[in-house]
Amino acid sequence: MAKQKFDRSKPHVNVGTIGHIDHGKTTLTAAITKVLSKHNPKIQFRSFDSIDNAPEERERGITIATAHVEYETPNRHYAHVDCPGHADYIKNMITGAAQMDGAILVVAATDGPMPQTKEHVLLARQVGVPYIVVFLNKCDAVEDAELIDLVEVEVRELLSKYQFPGDALPVVRGSALGALNGEAKWEKTIDELMEAVDKNVPLPARDVDKPFLMPIEDIFSISGRGTVVTGRIERGKVKVSEEVEIVGFRETRKTVVTGVEMFKK
């Protein structure tokens, strides 16, 4: 069966979920795909388990590697990186964050900002993530609205401390699990979140006229295909059958591109 062609009719933006372990980053990622798939049948709903797909992640209930998911709004196409919140896997978090044009910071209203919340905000600043939108998760588990107000103030102060516009950036209150379970009240908050991402995360300037450069994130050997590398193209463009140079690992080597894929398309 021929691969589906990647649709380039909308501007493409890389976003991702960051935040403390167990605050609901992967649940939110799944909820976004579920709610958007109701508006647009072309969008594939990705369940929590399909995103959190390494066996040791499922066993421990945490995300270790960065998972890549795609979806679209009426205005944009998104590649979404779900970053690990566990401290041991911070290298994978940096790899994910370095690819983002904007981040969704997930903070559980039941806890407020926690150690990895702060680490992820600092890392986002250090790797140059340009914009953050906040999702206050698990609001269905907090009865006192004043407590949620206090958490929001704490989050805004934390973001201001790391030179993000804490007073001005959007904070959406919701429940990712409620949205995933089809509760209309919480599904609406996912729509609100994606409107905020559409409106506030800037469209990246793409240097397509410069020489091709793609830092390699991962390498796979696929039988029948040979070596496959993954990463985000930082500048330039590449076509099948073009010659590229692999630099930075012993001597420079030349190779020919035999295929280009994005989300298996």
C-alpha cells in the first residue's frame, strides 16, 4: 500500500507538553487528539497507551522517551512532542524541547508547580522555546476555586522568574482526563487551549534558502531500507536522491537520500 502524502496546505508548527511527572502531560496529549478528531475526521485519535508506548513506561506509568504525535486545527498543522517529566530522563526532555516552536506547560491544580515544573521551564528558557501556554490540569479534583487561583498566581510568578511573560500569557483551566472521557465541559477547555496555542505560539521563520542542516536525534536500522535517521530540519530543504554530508562523527561522509518521511507519510 502506498504511503499517504503529507499535506502541506497549512503552516506547520512544532509544540510539546512539558511539566512535572504525573501532572497529566500524556493524558492531555491524548485528549487533544480526541477532541480535535471529533471536529475533523482526518485527525487520528491517539490513546494514552499508544503515546506512552515503551513497555517500561507503561509498567511505571511514566513517559521516558519523547513521543511524537500529529494533529491540526483549522489554521495550522502541529507536530506535538510529549516530553518525559521524570528527572532521570532529562536528556530526552532537552532533545524534545529543542525542537519546539512553543510549549504547553501542564501543571496539576491539585499540586501546583513542583520540582520538574521548574526544571522544565528553566530548560525551555535555556534551549530557546519562544512561547509557553499553560494548562492547569485536574481542576475537576479541586473544589475550592480560590486554590486554583493561587496555583495560577504561582505558575505566573515562576514563568516571570525565567523571563517568560508570566503576567500576560494564557492560562487555561481544565481536566485532560475529563475531556478524554468525553465530558463536554472539559472538552471545551481543550478547544480553548488549542485556540490559545494557535493565537499565541508564533509561526517560526523557516530558512529554506540556506544549505540543508538537520541535527540527528535518533538512528534506526530498518531491514530492506538500511539506515534511517530522525531529527528536525533546522534550515534548508532536502529531496529524495540528493547527496548530503554527515558531519561531526569522525570523518565527513557523503550519502544519498532515498526517502523522506514525516509521521509515516
